[in-house]
Amino acid sequence: MKTYARTLTIAGSDSGGGAGIQADLKTFAALGCYGLSVITALTAQNTKAVTGIMPVTPAFIAEQLEAVLSDIGVDAVKIGMLHSAEVIEQVAKTLSQFEIKAIVLDPVMVAKSGDKLLQHEAVDALKTYLLPIASVITPNLPEASVLLGRPVETFADMQQAAIDLATLCPGAILVKGGHLPTAESTDLLYLSASDQHWFPTNRIPTDNSHGTGCTLSSAIAAGLAKGLSVVDAVAAAKEYLTQALRAGADYKLGHGHGPVHHFFNVWE
């Protein structure tokens, strides 16, 4: 019998469809993986703002996880929006119980609209429970700043941030440089002091950038599920996101930040 590359997203639902669970599942499907989901919160949001968040209880999040992992299993997990310390601890505990190895953590803290998605006290829980078991973490500059308690604003800052985050996370550190005021969007993948990779990418002029972080981290998880190395998974994910941004630039959806085109490789 054939087998699927099984990818699980643990994240919040985006009613607008551009980020969160919806973006993750679209990315998994576009990249040839079987997507599973554990919903951590419902959000009322569109291309302009997040207008409401309804958390799922830690106990029911654990029930979803156990249902999926005990029967279907997974080859890679992507973790996105976890709104509280209790949820973070529960997710880490359950993933450890099932000995899940390939974990991509996108430390979602703020929505594209600027709305805060992570409680303040949850940051310490993230560092205590999830960073130590993650295979790859993908903070952007504001998220790296929050995790380290200092500004991360330059290429030199990115490199030092990666070094310091590596003391908290034994896996790979992908510091995303999209917030830098440069012509290129350059990310740094840090594996060790002697194994670092810079990924410069031409910026795509578009307002349709909602869900880019979710999409990138899900694409990395898809690559790991299909057996790629971390370096190759990140390179492939960067290429996929760039093409999705380029293909989605000509579309109009909503009145704010629209989504990328997840299925550019299937339909236009």
C-alpha cells in the first residue's frame, strides 16, 4: 500500500482563510502532503483585523492531539498560534509523550494587522517547554526581539540572535529578515557556529502577504515530512513562498492584506 507524507498543524483558525490552520492545510496539500489539524483557538478575522479570539481549552487540545497521533501518526508537525502558557505546556507534554521528532515552531505573537495573539506570560512557557523540543524555529525580527528581550534590527543582530536562541533550542534557528529595510528579504538559517546559511530573496511588491509566516513554516514541515534535510527543506519552502507571493500579487481579496496564492502550481 502507498503511504502519505503526514503533516500536522497545531494552530489557530483564521476565518478569513489566509493564515493559521487554513493556510497550513493549503500549503500541505499544495506540496503533496496529507494534512491533519489540531485547532488551538478560533479567531474572527479578515484581511484587515482580528476582531475576536475564542480559545480552545488545553484539555480539548490534548484530546485532539491524542486522537490524531494515536491512530494516524505524523511525519512532521508545524506549531503556530498557542495563546497561553497552559496550552503551550500541554502541547509540549503530548508531543513528548508520542516522541514526535520533526517539529517546526513558528512563534506566532502578533498578527499582520498588529493584533496581539500571544499572552505575555506565555513567552516564558514557550522558551521553557517548546523551544527545547523543536527541530526548527522560525522567528521574524519582532518575535526574536521578544524571545531575547532586546531589539533585533540588523544583519549583525540577526546573527547574534541566532547564536543566543541556539542556547534555548537545540534544533535549527531560522531568523527571518523580512522586516529589514533592505531591497532583499534575507533569512538566516543557523545550525551551528560553523554551519550557517543566508537566504537572500528578492522582495515581491504586493499587499497580499497575509499568512506568509504560517505558509513558510508549513512548507518547511512538508519538506521534513518528505525526508528533506533542514537546509533543503528551508530552501524549498523559501522558493515555494516566493512563487506563491508572486502569483498572488495580481489578485484582489478583501480590503487589507490579502493571502498568497497557495495553489499557484495547480491553478491560476
